[in-house]
Amino acid sequence: MEKIPVFIPTIGEDTKKHLNEAIDIGWLGMGSASKEFEDRISEFLELDNRFVAVVNTGTSALHIALLTAGVGSGDEVITTSFNYVADHQAIKMTGADVVMCDIRDDNLGIDCNKAEELITEKTKAIIPLHFAGIPCDQQGVFNLAKKYNLRVIEDAMHAFGTKINGKKIGGYGDITCFSFDPVKIVTSVDGGCVIVNSKKELEKLHHLRLLGVDKDTVQRYKNNRSWDYDVVSPGFRYHMNTISAAVGISQIKQTTKFIESRQKICQRYNHAFNEISDLKIPQTDFSDISPFIYSLRILNGKREQLIEYLKNQNIDVGIHFIPVHKHEYFKNSKFGNMDITNKVVDEVLTLPLHSFMKEEFVQRVINGITIFFRK
């Protein structure tokens, strides 16, 4: 019986064609493909007067987004503990302090009421996560930011293509970060991007992602280099190379189909599991959701038994996430009441979800879950 992994990237002949063409050009660093990928991201998200900079990872995107927002030593940044540790490491990399907040039980996004209790005169920004592509209380976050003069850096790593009130996340707001790592809906092997509202902030991103060099981005977009340049700011080697960009271009051309195929699988999962009393399914019909993962909650202490049962059926599952406030490196960071986080992390389970997932795989996952709870 074939093993069903949690993640499978969708790499087809078009990706291979783009890779061959990129290699044949002979320009492997940041180049015209990087600019084309940015343009395609902008087109897909329907950006109007917002600007994209692609980088080598989602963590790099978060780091330079925070720096662009003016976050630094002595500042505090509020984010959820229920997330991968990239956000928290990015905050630390700026010299700022991590402040962790609880989540809501309904959407597993930041609890804005609890976040407000954590705001101090040192609070500079807030990073909300749209978990599993499902929107957090975005308007509540924006309201907090307006009330307390905070920057918002949206962690939309799970939500490339998700819509709120008909608008795609990233198409509006303050700063938005996306990831294109190997397991995301759209992959560039590794990669990410930052979206900002002004050309001035875009220029700052360009400097930060390429060692503080002032002119080189324009020349590299032409598959060339500038030999007359200045270094005008701190900077890092965070730019995206041509090979990664070529993969990203091939992927983003198919994003709508990727999302639609995943939505249908998530809807089938929801329908199959809706009547099982020991399960709590996502509270959405997925019509506006770009589902990076399908995550449900196993109640009444049955998660470990289910994991073992599915393992025996050759079905892999994942756990997103171990809360960051329980990691050794962050044990002394400030955090508030974590009642919901502490409950959810013992219940949450991520099921296999792939673009164009094999029908056999979908049915085996559904059968595995439903049979377990009928026993």
C-alpha cells in the first residue's frame, strides 16, 4: 500500500521547461526571472499601488519586513505562540523582543482582545497569522494598529490566494509576507516575498535584501550587474536567484487550479467528518480559502491513538504547531494567557493535502478517519 505523505509538491513538465530555459540563459543569480516572478505575483494578487520584492525565504521576508517597518532594539512585537518559530526568530534578529499572544478557538488566529492587554509603550508592531489559509480577525488587528499606532506585518505564509470580502490577502493593508517554500501551494523551492505600500519602502527592501547596495537591483533585473554602486544601509544576502524564480513562475501560472483542487478536497473532508462528535472541523466552506493545509482537531484525548492507527494505514499526518512559548530559547519571552493555545496544541492534526491529490489518497484518508471513529 503506497504511503500517503502530508505534503507533495506539484512539479510538472512546465516547471522543467522553465528550469531548462533559465539554465540556458546562463544568468543564475537574481535576474530578469526574479522581476517576472514579482510581476506575476502582483498580477495574481491584483495589486493596485502596492509593490512586491521577492526574497530567498519566508523568514527573510519577515526579517526585512520588520526592519522596513522600523522595528529594532528596545521595541516589542506581538505575535501568536501558535505558529512556526520563523516569525519569532525574525523578531529577535531585529533586536526587538517577542511578545506572544493567545489565539481564538474558532479560527486559530490571534485573539485581538488578549493582544490589546499585551500592548505597552514599547509595542511597535503586530504579526498575525492566517492559519491554514483561514483568515484571522484581520479587521480587529487593523483596528488595534490604528488605535495604538502600530505597524501590521501579516504572516500570510499559509494564505496565498485567500480572499477576505472579495479581496485577496496582500492586496491591501500594511505589510504582507508570503512564503514559497517546498511545501507551500506555490513553491519556488525556497523563497518568499514582501508587499508594501510605497516605492520608498520597496527601495528599502531592495537595499536590505542585497547587502545594502543601492543600484544593483535594476541592473540585475536586466541580467546584468552595476559596477558603479554605493552601500547605503545594512543588508543581507536575501535576494531570490533565477532558478528559484523560474520554478515560482511555472507554479504561479497554475495557482488558481492548485487552489481549486485543494478546496474540493477540503470540502470533501469537511463533509465526511462533520458528523463525528470527536472531531472539530475547520469553520469554513473553503469557497474563499486558499488551503495550504487541512487541519482539524481531535477531541477527548484520542489524537495519539488516531495518529498510530493512520500510521498503520500508511497515512502520514502532521502537528502544526508546537507553541513557541514552550521552546527552550523563548521560555523567558513575555506571553499572556495561553488557555486556547495550550488546549489546541493537544488536539490539532494536519491531514494529507496535495494539489491534484490522487482520488485513491483522498478516499483512503477519509476511510482511515471515519473507520477509526466507528470502532
